[in-house]
Amino acid sequence: MAALPRALEALGHRVVTITPNYRGRSPGDATARPCLVDIAGTRRQGVWHELHHSSRRRTVFVDVPEWFDRDGLYGTGAVDHPDNAERFAGLAHAALAWAQDTTDIGRIDIVHVHDWQAGLVPALLRTQPERWPRVARAGLVATIHNLAYQGTFPKEVVPKVGLEWQAFTMETGEFWGQLSFLKCALAFSDIVTTVSPQYARETVQPEHGAGFDGVLRALGDRYLGILNGIDTSVWDPASDPYLPAHFTADDLSGKRACKRALLARCGLPVGDDALERPLVGLVSRLVDQKGIDLVLAAAPRWLEFDATWVFVGSGDARYEAQLRALAAAYPSRVAVHIGFDEGLAHLVEAGADLFLMPSRFEPCGLNQMYSLRYGTVPVVRAVGGLDDTVQTFSPRAKKANGFKFQDASAMALARTLRQALRVYRQREVWTRLMRQGMGQDHSWDTSAREYVKVYRRARHQAAQRWGDS
């Protein structure tokens, strides 16, 4: 939501991003004006903070402290905030009110909502268009970033969040007797996208559809995947400020200095032998989705390999404890950092030789694209965006840039790691793999052009709905 608007602006479009003003976020040099959010007769006072990045792009922060000035975006610990339905219904109403009341943005052609948190916007526009006439005829696009999060609430919230009961049917927002904000977005949008072509193919199947596979199949060609991009101004080994040395595909010498710095940062040996030994990195949430259980189950095998391992992340306490135990048992080969550190994440991408992503499912994935850009060869499970972006190695594969395995098993992971580490010893082949990945374009430029095609389709469908020419 930072990079796509910039890419759309570069293509000549006007873009406004509307987001909550969460605790700890500063709207910067923004213009403030009061807002009144009316949800089913209940009114909340707040402020719209408008940050103008340029004449074509701005961000609006919805500042209603009782909704967004609190610990945790969606909850604390593993417990959701009990008023999440009201909070994110409020975001939808506030966004529509801003669009209706702000006249200096010109005609509104497209409303693009992301995930369940914005899911009520299409439902409100389609069922109550008279409330927001400046926005009502816009094409409606919804993007699913992770189908596992569906925004489900008891049906009693329907009138409380400002919806009419026509939005609570099997064909619209009703999901197993509850209201799903995400299903509202899918049912009322003109086009639905997700964040990779492979994830779109997977989620129309029961095993990956999280109960929504039938809803998505019913969309037909109105459901498609567009691969996310990465911000290449932030993730660039030639200029990354977090790195002790820079490098490019033409001059890889700086990568060795990054490897030495990463080993030193993690308290691992930094001698010549350690630098020659392959270094495998992982930066991830330590949860089942990311396949951390497979990594731990395969540990007896990969600990036998002549390699060094760096794990960075946080999540399930049992996985954190098991990784710490491995680091304590093998202090010269395994390092673990529990928590997230932006600088360390960049250093892992630059200093590691291989990057591990054994996800059980992965809608898009960004780290494999960071890795490719930094010449760090990814080892991934062939799911979602990982399957779309990583072309597996074989001696005859001309476009190979990494390694993939199919089965969600410790054996498949260990077998693929063994293969990758063998290829690592073939320096000419490995350098070709690195450069192949570094030469690929995973910026937002291509993805933004695909979104423009979607916007045109959605605008056409909206015109047909309204009987416009």
C-alpha cells in the first residue's frame, strides 16, 4: 500500500490511500480537518489527516482514537479486540465520507479495497449508493492478501455496522451464520484479485480455499492473481544503507563482506573456513503457515550438512524455544534471533548464500523476491507466489534461479537442501544462479500495469451495472 500507489502515480494516475491512524504512526506534515463518522445513527468524532506526497498522490489517515489508538492493530496477544466489527466498519464509513466530501480529487473511477478490514466498502456502496453519489458509480476491486483472515462476526452486528439485511444472504456476506467482511468484499466487487497467479489457482480448490473456494469459483474470470512487487528503492544491494558493503550482479565482491558481517553479528565464526561454508538464512514469522515445523523436524538431517544457519523471527513460543535449543547445542553453526530487526533482515538477505521458505501456503511471499535481488538463492516449497517466482534448478534449466520441493515434509525439505548445498560447491553454476535471480524484475512497475488493466475492466463492469454507455 506504499509501493503500488507510487507505481500507479508513475503511470499517470491519481491515487488516494485511506488507512487507520494506528498508535505509533505519525501522519507527518499532514493537513488535519475534523470528520464525523456516522454508523447506524451512532456518531464518532475524529480527524482526517491528509498527507500530500505530490499533486497526484496522497494518504489519508483516519484518526478516531477510541478505535485505533490502542495496543495491537487487531488484538492483543492471541485475542482479537471485541469491537473489531465496529472499528473496521468505521474505517469503511470514514473512507466513503472522505471521498464524498472531498471535491478536489476529481472524478472517482475506482475503489480498491484490501482484505477484510476494508471489506464493507463495496457492500455499502452497492446497497446504499444514494449515500455516496460521488463514489457510487466507481468500479469496485477487492484484493485478498491472505484468505485465512476473513473478518467474521455474529450476525447481530449487521445493523450495528450500518448494513442492510440484503447484505446478509448466502449470495452476499453470510458465512456459516456469521457476517464475513471479506465475503462482503468478494460478493459486491466487480473484480477480485489475489497476490499471485498460483495462489488464485490454489484457492479455488477446497484444500486451500479456507471455505471460500466455492465463492471464488463462482467469480469465474472475475477472480485472478497479480503477483505483488517489491520496493526496489528500499531493497537494492547496490545502495542498501543497512549493508556494510554494496554489490551488483556484475560485481559480487561486496556480498562476501556482508556474509562476514552477518556471521559476526550473530556470534558465529568468521574465519576463512566459515566464509567458504554455505550460509543458510531464514527470516519469518515462526508459525505453522511458514513451515517452521518442517524445518525443526528436518533438523537431524540438515545439522549433518556442512553449512551454517541463521534464523530470525518470532511467533509460536514452542518454535522459539526449539530454535533457541538448537542454537545452544550448536553455537558455532546455528544462530537464532527472536524478534524482528529491520537491519538484520536486510543483512540476512545480503549475507546469506541460501534463503529458506518452506511455507505450507504462501499467497505471494516477498522474501524470496528480496533474496533473488540480493543474489541469495531461495529454497522454497512450490506454493502460491513462491511457485510463481522461483524456477527450480536442473542442469539443463536455462532460467533457473533457485530450488523448489512439492511435499510438505521434512524429508522433501532435507533432500532439496542437500541438492542445493551440492550445487553451491559448483562455483560457476552457483554464480550463474545468483545472477539469473538478480537480473529479474520484481518491481511494482509490471504489477501496477496489470492492476490498471483490472481497473479498466472494473470500470467497464460498473458502467454496465449503471446502464452507462
